[in-house]
Amino acid sequence: MKFAPLMTTALLLLAANSAFAETTLRIGIQDDPDVLDPHRSRTYSGRLVYTALCDKLVDVRPDLTYVPQLATAWNWSEDGKTLTMTLREGVTFHDGETFDAAAVKFNLDRARTLPDSLRKSELASVESIEVIDAKTVAIKVKQPDATLISQLSDRAGMMLAPKASATEVGSKPVCSGPYKFVQRVQQDRIVLERFDNYWNKQAYHFDKVIFLPIPDTSVRLANLRSGDLDIIERVAPTDVKTAKADSHVQVFSTPGLGYMQLMYNTSNGDKANNPLGKDKRVRKAFELAIDRDAINQVVFEGLYAPSAQPFPKNSPYYDKNLPIPPRDVEASKKLLAEAGVKTPVNVELKVANNPIAQQVGQIIQAMTEEAGFKVNLIATEYATLLNEQQAGNFQIGMSAWSGRPDPDGDIHQFVTCKGGQNDGHFCDPKLDELLNKARTVNDQAQRQSLYFEALRLLAEDVPTSYLYFDPRIIAMRSNLTGFVPNPDGLIRLNDVAFK
Amino acid sequence: MLTFILRRLLSAIPTLILVSLFVFTLQKLLPGDPVQAMAGEERDPAVMEYLREKYRLNDPVPLQYVHWVGNVLQGDFGTSLRTEQPVTTLLASKLPVTIELAVLALIIALVIGIPTGVISAVRKGTATDYAANVFALSGISIPHFWLGIVLIMIFAVKLQWLPASGFVPLGEDVGQNLKTLILPAFVLGAGLSGVLMRHTRSAMLEVLRADYVRTARAKGLFPRTVILKHALRNALMPIVTLTTLLFGELLGGAVLTEQVFSIPGFGKMIVDAVFNRDYAVVQGVVLCVAIGFLLLNLLADVLYRLINPRLRTA
């Protein structure tokens, strides 16, 4: 009998303890982010962290339309040169500073003028930012810019606390997102905790969110299966079967925005002086020898989306009438004969030195050999590959692009004459005209027809062969609910909770 | 002894200078541009130029070297190009992790390697000897990343006894810390124990054939005393050298093991740094490891003198 009160107390204590138990969400990410300053950072893993840490002016939905976040409404002036945004009220930064129009001006100016800002090109069209009143800001652009809203839905639209950001940002970012920064141990963890004054705090259910960089995909999955992690991102296609077979794990796969392309060197230096660089028929023949679906089945277990254009299927700018050219070895041979080149045509294909890229390269090598190409496959370490492509030291370069919600970011810089990423130096003034115009048009139907026309020109000249879109595969413990996958692959934690 | 140590420390200085020169020039020869790695997908030329100026990458290489050495002498190893953290801070946070992992792995290697080496030498040609050899050979030849993933599958996923990966600092929770380190330490230790076993065995075999061992046996000493006191102590000399070398190697970072188990030590840091052409970090780590190696060599020499009295008068 003596034990009864003691037991009751113990039970009560236990109950109280579990009621107040801190909920921690552990997310395994593929690599350690770089500097945590939205205006200067470049890594995808950094964007994963920002999704919980820093709010943006607008957010993007799974169907690639834009919804309010820190801006509740926006509209363009008649001449398309002023974007007026109404800002959310009652928002504070993690350090207590109030979010207002002046903070927006501070951030956009910082992103535009900081010497090492990587957001400059994204905000290149912005001429000035005017504070109309505390809750209204007007962004003036040099010429109409249809891509601006999309830019503001990513790092260029993230808001840092002006006072705290006057000095150091990278090591201790102060934003206004649902979770605030606590600690970072390089290559080990980034710890965030719930921000109690968040404007939408009822939608967020964890006390702590910890990001743990784990580079090896199978180890990441093992951690999830053992319960040491709750969510993992970038699951390898080859691991999907194992993950799905585990009853404690659920898998979300959604078509992503990022694509893989083969860029041909058409006029960047001496390396362009070869049949492939000089004759579009030879490029066309090369493309016709490739079976995109076979690559998908062999390397990616059929989980990727083969494609022949730079826009994903769920984009309004995806051209349904532009088919993926099926593999046709005979047609390929015929084109080579027409071009009058001596077979086998020797070409150099540079790929990144990771196993997946090399495997894709080998398949392309085998497929094109049947049509009369002799591909010399060169696997190069990634940083070196970038350098060589830019310097023109390549014939075909296989490189990935992470994709943008707005079509402009997926095409303009790669194929326009002066495009920053146009390593092959392909140049067609007519294409430039179309793509430059598409940047400035806000009307979707009108924009669509411009892009469709551009895609047709690209299919004709083949400065680049698009291969496939990679899906964003996220796996999590089955006791989590409420997650909605997004093509950008970012993990939005609103309404996500433990069952 | 003290003058000996001082003399050795002084002679280490030219070695360090050479090492620093090597590292500095070698990584400048690497293709790829740190600024391009930093500027990311966007590759804005203005930003790249600014970063080049900021990190003095436009200066001639000798000038860059002098500048770096000058800062290092003042205790400033520079700033990581990638994360903008001071390299000194990074080194200070990784070094204890790497040392702890190295010590644990070495303990496991010694505990397994030396006894099995002794036993297999004493019982040469028997089934025990063959079994020990098979064990040693597997230890040496099984790839670390494979063994690591298999152990994770068994102990973390199936049995759920240990965490699959990650790291908890010693100061935070000793039990958890050991739990996170036991598997990686075992993976590393198992490989090294094979090496140690093979060396102990051959050193022991040689010593066991020596005249003084026969004399000791003839005197009627217990076999145990002969083996442990007379033979092993003399056989230990090459093992000490090997152990310090192995320890030095472990300090350089167990690249694959750290990667598989997500242990935030030197190995993981240096791989990331090399791929991102984060020069300052690479230089800092290599210099740190070189200093570690030199100190360990010194330690080996001191230990020699302790084990072998004949060297003390030399």
C-alpha cells in the first residue's frame, strides 16, 4: 500500500514528461551546405536548410504557380515596369526586429550590390526599390521582366534581419522563417529550433529541426531505416525498392525541375573544328542514335523522365507537340552519309567522374557506335569539368542543371549568343530575339508561343541534346504525416507532424 | 633525453617548410578553379573577379605563399573559401574527433593484433596459426566502406543496438559518444590489426630463434616468461615504429570510414576541401597532419630508448 502514492507520482511524472517531450525532426541531406547567407550561397543543400530557416517574399506551389509568403499580394503596373507588393503584417525576424518595406529594400539592395552576391544576375532587371509605406514596396525594373516573381520565390527573395545582417551573416543567419538558427558544426549538423513568434506557427509541429549531412546514399537510407533519421532527401533510384519494402518507411517521388544535357561545342575555340561542331546533321545523327528510355531503364530503374526539352512536363511551357526523337540508327546513318563525313566519326564526350554520369556516358558510347560514332569517354572531376567546358576544351560536355520554376532560367543562359553558361558558343540571332522577348512578356499564352518557337529552332540546330529530368525522391519514416512533395525537392515542413 | 628531444624538434623545422612548400605548389597545379567552385551554377564574372581579389588569387604564387606562411606564423591559417569559417576553428573542432577515433581504432588494433601475432608465432604451423593468418588477411583486404556498410546493416538496421552513423562529442555524452564511434573504430582497427598481427608474428619468429631465448629456455624459465619477457619485449621494436606510423596515418583522416559513418573528422573535411578547391583548408589540414607525423616520429624514438636501454647511452 505504501507504494501506491509513490507509483502514482511516478506515473504522473512520466505522463507529464511525455506531454512536454521535445519533438525533434532529423533530416539527412546529401552534402554540407556552403555559407548560410542566402545572397551568397550556391548549394542545393543550403536551399534545403533555408526552407525551414528563411521566409521568402513568395513561394512556389507544386504546380509551379506562385503563392504569398511574406508578400500577401502583388501586381504589375500597366507598362510592366513596376511591381508593387503588399507585405504581411505582424511578421518579426528571429531577433525581434520588425519586417517591413524598409527590410525588403535592405535585402534586395544587399542582394544586388554585395560584391560577392550570387543573386546579381537574378535581380539584374531591377532598377530601384521604393518604400511606399511600411507595408508596401515598389520594385522598379529597367525593362518588363516576367521572371522576377520566380526569382523572388527563391534565395533572391529571402529576407534577412537588416540590423543583424549588417555585420556577419554566414555563420549566424537571422531570418524570419518558422525555425531559427541555433548551431552549426561543420560537416556534422545544423540545428534549428522553433521560432515562437512565427506568423504561421500553428502549422509547424517540431521543437527542433536538425539537418545532418550524410553523403553516402545507402548510409543515408540505413539511418532512416534504423530510425536515426526521420527524413532523407535525394534517395538513389537504385535504393527505392529497398526503401519501399520497409514498412517503417514511405517514399515520395515527384518529377523534378533539373535536367541533364549534352552540350555540343559549336564554336568555342579549336575543339569546335570537327564534323559534330560544324554540321548540325552530324549532331542530329548523334542524337538519333541515343535511346533515352533505355538510359532511364538501365541506369535509373525507370524512375527518371526522358525528355528532349529543357522544361519539365508540369511546366506550362512544356511543348506537348515536341516529341522525344525515338532511336533510329538507320536515319542516323543516313544523315552521316548526307553530311559526307568519314565514319567512324571520332568524338570526345566529357562527363563528371561520378558512377552515374559515367554509366550514362558508357551507354551513349555503345549506342552511338552502332550509328558510326566512336566516342572517347573522358570522366573528369567536377570542378575541372566546369573549367574545361568554359574554356572550350571539350567536344561534347554532359552537364546537369538544377532547374528553375521559371522557364527563362532553364534556357536563356545556355543557348543565347552571350549566355553565361553557353559553353559551346552556339549563336542564332533569331533564337536570341525570341528568348529575349519571352523574358519581358507577362501573358502566359503569348510567352508560351515564343518558347514553343524557340524549342523548334533548337530541335532544328541541336546545339544541345536534352536527355532526362531527374525526379526528387524523398523518403521518411511512416509515422510522419502531412508532407506534400514539390518539384523543387525542398522539404516544406508546414503541417508535417508525427502521428 | 631533453637535449635529444630539443635537437629533434629543431631538425623538424626544415621538414615542415618543405612540406608547406610542396602542399602549396602541388595544389596550385590542380586543374579547376576555387572561384568557379564557389561561384556556383550562376558563374557571374564580376563576382568571380571580386572573389579572386578578395582571396588574393590574382597574386603571383610565391607572393601568395609568403603571405600564407606569414599568417600561419601568427596562428592564422586563413579562412575557408567555402564556408568562411576560420581554418583554425575548423581544425580545432575536427582534431579531437580524429584523435579520438584514431586512439580507439589503435587500441582495438593493438588488443587484437599483438596477442594474435604472438600466439601464431608461438604456434607456428598449427591450425591456430592458419586461422590467425586468415583473420589478418581478411582484415587487410576487406574494403573499409564495405565492412562499414555491412556492420551498419547488422548493428543499426537489424539489431538496432547502435546508431547507423553520426557523431556525438565526448563532452556532450560519453556513452553516446562511444556508441557512435565503436563501429568506425572497429572497421579501422580490424584492418590495422591484420597489419600488426603479421608484423608481430614475423618479429616474434625471428626473436624466438635467437640464442638468448634458447638460453632462457635452457635455464628452465616458464615458457610464458620466456615469451612475454624475453622474446616479446625485443620483438616490440619494429612494432613501435609501425604503430606510430599507423597512428600518423589515422590522423591524416580515415577518409572512407569517416565518409560512411558521417564522422566529422579530418578525412571528411579534406575530401570536401579538395573537391571544392578550398585551398586554405587543404593547406591547414596537411600542415597539421605533417606536424602530427613529426611529433609521432619523435615519440617513437623516445619509446625506443625506453624499451631498449642500449640506445639510452647513444
